[in-house]
Amino acid sequence: MLQAAVVVAAQSPPCFAAVRAAASKRPPSQTPKRTQRQKPTTIATQGFGGKKKDPVWQCVQNCGACCKLDKGPTFPSPDEIFDDPSDIQLYKSLVGEDGWCIHYDKSSRKCSIYAERPYFCRVEPEVFDTLYGIDKKKFNKEACSCCVDTIKAVYGTQSEELEKFNHAVWSSSSR
């Protein structure tokens, strides 16, 4: 069983190293080092030879990759993410037979309860701090990394969704 967990952790997208570390309650000094990650296809720079800027996270409409709740064994389970059993139960109750959230309308690619969605469906600095122990200063970078990994897992590495996301987050970083 432990070997299977090690294999799954080794195959996990890089952004979830922090999730797994928070779930196991390790001190930050023992958090696993990130694995190699592909660089985004677009790089924003400042002026001539200027310093590279970090991406600025934003949700890209009609993506919905985060609404694919059952992404498989390479992603953290609700039990690894949440401390509160009621959050685990709520999350599991949202997973439809096809693995997508029961409130995600695949034809319109929109959430039917967006304004009233659970806190854990919100990509916000406070949520990332609460669930994953990610400092607010690192929110943009970590949120972008998680979205990239999720979009790749759901739609593929050459998807239109990934291209739109990269364009949006790197374009906004040059503002």
C-alpha cells in the first residue's frame, strides 16, 4: 500500500506537492522538492532584457477543468485535502458518475451554482492558505501552476484551453 502511495505521489502534477505535504502535516522544511515542470509557452518580460514577471492568476471562462472532480489517482483525494469530514462528504456528493461536478453544465461549460459554490471551489488566496498552506505571496504562481496541471490532465498538453489560460495569465502579468 505504501509503495502504491509513493508511486502515485511521484506521478502527481508538480503543483500538488504542496497539497500532499499539507495533508501529511509536514513542517515546511520537510516539504518535498518540486519535480521538473514544463515552462509556459508565453513569457512576459519587462523592457530590454528585463526581469521575467510572474503570472497573474485568473479564471478563463469556458474552461471548467477544475470541475472535473475525479481526476484520477495522480491527483490528491478529498481525504488528503480536507480536515473536516463534512467538506469531504460535500466534495464527494458533488462528483457525478462521469467524474464531473454535478453542477457543471458541459454544454454551456458553466457552473449552475457559481455564486453559491462551496468555498473549496473558489480559487482565492485565503482558500489556498487554508487548504494547502500556500502563503498569499505565492498564490498567483501556485494557482497558475495548479490550473496548468489540471488543464493538461483534463484536456491535454496541446489544448485550446491551455493556450487560452497561458495567454490570459501571462498577458495580465505585463500590466
